[in-house]
Amino acid sequence: MASPVELTAMRRAIELSLNGASTTPPNPDVGCVILDATGATVGDGWHARPGGPHAEVDALTQAGERARGGTAVVTLEPCDHTGRTGPCTQALIEAGIARVVVAVADPNPVAAGGAATLRAHGVDTELGVLADEAAEANARWLTPFRTHRPFVVWKFAATLDGRSAAADGTSRWITGPEARADVHRLRAAVDTVVVGAGTVRADDPRLTVRLAADDATDAAGTTDATGAADATGAADAAGVADAAGVADVADVAGAAGAADAAGSAAAVAAAGGVVGAERVDATVPGGAETVGGPMPGGAGTDAFPLANAGAVMADGGAALTDAALTNAAGATGGAGAGGGRPAQAAVAPGGPAVVQPLRVVVDSGGTTPASARVRDDEAETWIATAEEVGATADGRVDLARLLTRLYERGQRYVLLEGGPTLAGAFWRAGLIDRVVGYVAPALLGAGPAALADAGVNTIDAAIRLDVADVRMVGPDLRITATPHDHRKA
Ligand SMILES: NC(=O)c1ccc[n+]([C@@H]2O[C@H](COP(=O)([O-])OP(=O)(O)OC[C@H]3O[C@@H](n4cnc5c(N)ncnc54)[C@H](OP(=O)(O)O)[C@@H]3O)[C@@H](O)[C@H]2O)c1
């Protein structure tokens, strides 16, 4: 049974795990604390990015010889395989660790088995310590294993009176530049962005990631020890604004704040911890550049691993070479049958490089025109039709099957960017794991609501949320929350 000192260390490890929040995808968020033989903390660490040291190694490095005979307290079962880095079990054994306290068993068949290996080497190993808390902190990574679908974050922007657009349909500047910059950082953390056909018809968004040069600084590890403010506030709006002056859902909706960053930041702020770096892997100096990245779901690289969930998680994700993934530039409408092409990492001049997420338009009849901006060649696009995915009784795209299709292709982290009709359908189907809402200090008094029919007809049926984080992003309020019954789902 875990001692009080070990429980305290585990709480600290959970806080630390969130430092990587938006840089670790598609890897898990993991924290570790090393106690020496007397129970004193001699090292702590977290996993910051794919290809970087795992939390255990980070913490062991700090502890050095003081780890010998000590205890490692870690939020996820130490890995037992050689991936981009060596097995953590080996590192713990070689460091002379006598006891390992683990919160959550590793559900990834490729990396699992760490506890058994440790025990086989005489290391006293305990699993399940503060497992619920640690699982909540790592929900983004754990949920797909449990549900066999990607983790879904719904982001929206609304006025204080809950309007997502004006009565005449204009909605571009609901939120300020800082909130809009948040959207781009969130997009940079996910592997898939989803919108409804209605939003494409109304706004013709591009749905690409356009990060500001400032984000490179964030990526280097800017943290806020108080948890009271985060990197989002530092965004350079000018750098994020669409250079072509093109309206975008992000520009329209303000959006999505770092799903992960936001959600994690919430828990961290509550715990008085730190908020971590953004998911950006490199700064490409000297102007705009396109860097070929991995096929989504295919083998990744350390430099641009971010759309590579399938390969890292190795739990069934197939390579995204499916013909359904259209090369937008070459598609002519409907569920295009063009071959997939590598995701690209677009960067602003002097800005950080990111892998562009897959863009998915939920478009029952395949009416998205070839000229739609979402079909440009900046990123890969899938026009998901009812014929290809499967239809519900009303002839629309079956959303559960849509997510299954994405999961099968290795996509693990979805940002649902609206609009209200599609978001309502996702809620009705119980397919949303986290909400990031931006509330602008403005009133419209008319216009569509942020959320359309979500299947709620009476107050008792209201979808109740647990608020994880509330913060100002420029002049706007950002609220991150999870469905109240999320853990039971
Ligand atoms: N403030 C914000 O955060 C925000 C974000 C995004 C958009 N918006 C605004 O929202 C407006 C567009 O919203 P919208 O509600 O009209 O469109 P939407 O939610 O983007 O798209 C709805 C459309 O998606 C298609 N669809 C396919 N399968 C579906 C399913 N299972 N369930 C529901 N829909 C499905 C349907 O069109 P088909 O029948 O043709 O397939 C449906 O009409 C725009 O004014 C835009 O500016 C605001």
C-alpha cells in the first residue's frame, strides 16, 4: 500500500504530467517523482514530446546516484519496449530503484508489461495508486484505448448571450486575436479537425494551422508556475491572422483553445502546478517553408511526429493511405478517391513548424465544391459522405462510424470546430469528451445559438459539465470543461 509520502509524490507526478500537455501528442502525458531511500524527493520529470526522454528517465537523470535504493512514483506504467527511446523498466533497474509506484497500467500492448518486468527483477511494484486522478489527467491519450474512437474536443466561440453568429450570418470577429491564436495552437496539437458542411458553406474556412513566431518561444518551454496565465495570452495575433485575409472557423469562432493545453491547464491551475509548452517541434528560420511530414497514422519522425498516433500507439491504427483521404487540390467533389499524400508542416516566416491535421468535412451528400478552401493543398482533406461512412435514419453521416473510421486510420485526437448543428449531433450521440468555449464580452440578441439541438428537452436532461479551467484569453473568457459523467462513459 502506498505511503502518505508516496501519495503526495503521486499528486505531484500528476501535476508534472500536465506540463507536456500540448506537446506530447500523440504520446501520453506522464509525470514521475523519484524519492530516495529516506523518502526525500531527489528528482522529478515529465514527458515533454515524442522522441524526448520519458518522464522516468527525466526524473532519474536529475536524481543521479541518489535514486539507488529509492522509489519511483510514476503516473503511467513504465514502458517495457524500445521505441524512439529505450525501455524505462531498464533505466529504473539500472538506476537501482527498489520500489515503483504506478497509477495507471499501460493499455498499449506494445509498451505494456513494465510492471511484470520490474517484479521479475526484484523491484517491488504497486499499480493503481491514485489511478482515477491520473487517468483523468491523461484522458486525451487513454480514451481512444477504452472507446476505440478518437478523443473529441468540441470548441466554440459565442457572445455572452450565447450567439455563435449574427442574425445576418456574419461571425468572423466574435472573439479577439488572442482567442483566435489559441485555435491555431489547439489545431497544432490534434491530428484531425472536423467541421460540418454548413460551416464550409457559410464561411469557406481553410482549417489549417497558422502559428505565430511567438509560439516558437512557447514551444521552448515557457511555463507559468502560478498556473494563472498561460502561453495563449502571449500569442501574436498579427502572426496568426490568415495572411490571405481568408475567413476561417478559427477567425470566425475564435476557438478551440488548446484542447489539451486548456484542459490540462485547468487541472494544473487547480493544483497550483505549472502549465506547459505548446506542441511545436521546430522553428524554421528564414521564412515560409513546407516540410514533408509523415502520412497521418504512418511512421513518424522525431522532428514532425505529431500526426503519427497510429504508429506510436500501435493499437490497430492503419496507415492513412486510404483512397478516401483526398488530395484536396485534385478532388472534384464528393468522397474523392484520390490517393492520400503526406501531411505538410506549414510555417509562418520565422515561426514554428507543425504537421497540419487532417481536415474532415462532414458532408452527407458530398456537396463541398472543389473550389472550397478546405480542399486547398495546404493539408490533407477528407470529405466524409453518408455513402462512404454510413448513414443515420435521416440520411446524414453516422458520426459514431465516422469516428470509428478515423480511429481505424490511426487518428486519436479530434478537434470538432462546429458548427452548432453538427455539434448538437455529436452531443446527441455522446461523442464529446471535452469542451473548450470562448465567451466574448459582446451581445448580439439575435442569431444562431452556439449549440443547436443536442437532444435536451427538459432541464433535467441538461448536459452538465465539470469545469476544469477558466481563464482570460485577451478580452475573452475561455472555459474548459468535461461532461459530468465523462469517467463513466
Ligand atoms: N461560433 C462558432 O464557434 C462557430 C463555429 C463553427 C461555425 N459557426 C457558424 O455556424 C454556422 C454554420 O453552422 P450550421 O449549424 O449551419 O452548420 P454545421 O453544423 O457546420 O453543419 C451542419 C451540416 O452538417 C451536415 N451533416 C452531416 N452529417 C450530419 C449529422 N450526422 N448531423 C448533423 N449534421 C450533419 C449537414 O449538412 P448535409 O445534410 O449537407 O450533410 C448539416 O446541415 C455558420 O454561420 C458559422 O459561421 C460558428
